[in-house]
Amino acid sequence: MNFNRIPRGPLALLCVLLALSALPGCSRGPRWTNLLDEDLSAWRIWQSYATPEEGFQGRLPLGEDGNPLPAIGYDKNEGDAFSTLKEGKDVVLRICSPIYGALMTRESFENYEFRMKVRYGKQAWGVRAGKAIDSGLIYNSFGEPGTNHLFSWKRGFECQLMASGTTEGNTGDFWGTSGTRADVRATRNEELRAWFFDPAGELRAGSGFRAADNNSPDGEWTEVAVYCIGDKSLHVVNGQVVMAVENMRFRDQDGSETPITRGQIQLQCEAGELYVKDIRIRPLAAFPDEYLKYFPE
């Protein structure tokens, strides 16, 4: 070896730093934790009921004796609603069942960046048959499952997951579930009778706000990210911020409100077929600088 050709001084230091940055574990920022394996070891399963053809309509399904049926409950995975498969080297989660329910992380999280990729399937049942595939990522979840009008999830804050081609909703919509609400800058779309996220809009309180559609073309993977810092969050779809949420809170029946800053993550099974991969999470101390503009003082 000709040692005279080895660079020295500042150039040598730059070469070393570039080489180290390419090594595993030397990437910038906090490390990612993978949340998807073939055994779904980071998750628990909770299921409620098979969807009635007419929908739940806010009422529990009844048995032959006229009394409410018990929910299926934890970790039974009836109908193989949650399964995994391999696509090349990727582990892919398949959510597909007429039974409503959710995957729920075993751990709770606070101040984080969560990412995954979703692809919408074709199968749907009950009131979802013939409509766009509808699911959701519910973050900062808390309490007991079954408290919502579909009797199927814990309280939390939903980043909607919905196939394109419908006026019903878009991936990245914000929904509060079972008493949760937040503030979002929004403007009114009178034709759709809905409030849409608008960074220049007025800050409004509520439990439902729409996002612009930024899904990938049908059949392709869409990357969805949620950033949570304190009682604020961002929904990012394919790199585009589609929702900025402030003052996440829970309103109890007596009207008192409690800020919500941490909780579990849920992936809904909502009588439709959804594929998910590359599920990961990492801690964050603050929003990235390029996103601070969405939360003006």
C-alpha cells in the first residue's frame, strides 16, 4: 500500500466521518424501534363484534335472548383478522375481517415519530361494502376498549387511513374518539360541509377535521407519519403535512378537560382489507425545525 496516497488533515477527517456515517447504528438522530415482526410481538389484539349489515347504529348487538352480546375480547384473533406475510424480505401485516377491532401496542409512548407504509386492499363487509377502504391509526390511546360508537377501540386521536376516490374522507383526517378533541387551523368547505386543515385558517376546537388527499396511486404503498410532542401532533402523508393538531385533550362527562400527551397506538380493523409494513417509532425531543411553522405562537 502507498501510504503517501492516504489523505491527511481536514480531508482525511471528512473521509472518516463519511465512512462512519454509512455504518449501521451510526445514522443521525435517535434510533428507530421496529414494531412489526411475524409474531406481532409488540402488539395485542382486541376484537368486538362482526359488523351488522345495517351497521351498529350506536347499539350493541343483541343475542337471541335480547341481551347485549359480550365482546370477543383480547388475543383471540377470530377469523384470522390480523396476520402477517412476506413480500420479498419485508414482513407485511394484513388486516382483513368483518369483525371490528384493533391491534394495540403493548407499550405507551410519549414524544415520538411514528412511521408506517399502508396499501389499501379490496375486500369490505357490512356498511363498508362497496365503499372506500377505511381504517385508522389511533395514537395516544388510553382507557378501556369499546368506548366508541362502534364499540371497538380505546379513546385516542385518529389519523384516518382511507383509500382515495371518495368524498367520505382522506388519509390524514383527524378524528377524536369518545370524548377526545383538539384545536386545528381550518377553513370551511361548504360543498362537503366539512372543515379542512388550512395552515392560514382560524384555530378551531373540534373532534373532526379533513385533510387533503395525498395517497399514492391505487395499489402502491403510502407512507404515513405521525409526530407527537406534548399535546401537539402532525399527520404527514408521503412527506406532505396534511394536519397539524394542537391542545389534544379529553372532555369528561362533567365538562372537565385533561391534556393527553401519551398513550398506546392502535391500528383499526374496520370491516375492510388493509396492508401495513415498515412500522417503526423513535423518540423525539422536539418537532423538526421545518415543521415549527405549523404551530405559530
